[in-house]
Amino acid sequence: MQQQDPNSRPATGYPYPYPYPNQQQQPPASANGYPPNPNAYPYPYHAPHPDPRAILIRRLFIALMIFILIFGLILFIFLIVVRPQLPTVFIASLSVSDFNVSDNHLAGNWDLRLRFQNPNSKMSLDYDAVLCAVYYGEDSLSETRLQPFDQGTKDQTPINATLSVSGTYVEGRLADSIGKERKEKGSVEFDVKMASLVTFRYGVYRRRRYVTVYCDDVAVGVPGNSSSGKMVGSEKRCKTY
């Protein structure tokens, strides 16, 4: 029988301190639970620099919006303070002479007296040539142009005009309507219309706009047995637009 070595000790099992030669060591897991990307660059991330041109355009746009807002506010306050108003126009008289309607032909002279008033206390008015016309209903009978003029603040300007027509052809319905009105009323209602390009001035401020004047249903007493007549009633205020 083989004798046991008195100095021998029982073997105690300890784990091998190093991995086995043929065993591959698994890489440590990343914080999100996925293995790290071996192709990732180990350099820190830098945000791209903003485009200086885009910043400049953005700032210019903001400055433009602020300028428009301030300018609009100043203009609004200015218009409230100045309060531009349209001129006031009165027709003082309208007389007709040599008036005749026969065989679809019209003849006559209209002598017109007007009064233009500037109601503005801070703005003066400059009128370009004023187009003036006499209508019967929707039909124009005669027209003329009045010379330009200007008005200071609160000014009043009398304007005289003469319109004439001689032997102008008119439609039968118009001639019949005028004849019927003269027979039934002893008068004829005319319309006077005017238009002009007016400049509103206050210091360096200038504003140009068209002003239209309507003097509707101006009755002139001209019975069927007469060729002349005058406006019925007193001075009449016209409409301005």
C-alpha cells in the first residue's frame, strides 16, 4: 500500500485570476445598455458657428419693423392733430338763358356761381384745373374746365363758370322728359358735378387726392313758354367725396 505524504495538504479551489487564453473578453456595456460604437470619434462635439450674414439680415429686418411701427405711430398722431377735411362747396346761383329743346336738339347757356370753403384751420389747399359739368339725370349736357386756384386756412373763394351748348343732338327720351318737367313743374332740375386733384399742405407735409363735388337736383325755373330762368331757392350746399 502506498504511504501518504505527511506534509501534503488538501487542495483548495480558487478561481483562475486571468481569463483563459481562448476566451474573449466582452467589452463593457455603455450607459444606455448598448455596446459602444467602435467607429465613434473620441473628440468632443462642437456646435456649428451661426452665419454672420443671417444674423445681419435678421437684425436689419427687426430694425425695419421698428422703424415702420414708429413712423406709423407718428403719422397717426399727426393726422389726429391736423385732421385734414375735404373742402365745402356751395352753389350760390344757377341761371339759364337761350334754353331750347326741340326736334331732339338742345341749346342753352348755364351761368354758375360757386363758393369754395376751406374748413381746415391748419392746412391749405391747392386745386388743379377743376372739371365742371351740367347733367340732366345721367346725361351730360355741357362741361368746361376752371382755372387752378389755391386756398389758405379757413379761406372762402367765389368761382364763376359759364357752360354752353348749341344745337347738340339729344335722345328723344331726354327731350321728352325735359319738356314734361317744364310743363308740369315750370322748372327743370339739373345736376352740377365737379372734380379736381387737390393738394393738402401743412409745412413740408403734402397729400394729393381727387375731390369730387355733387350738386344734385338744382331746380331752375324755366317754364315752357320761356327760354331763361333762375335757380329756385337760396344757396345750396353740395356733397364732397
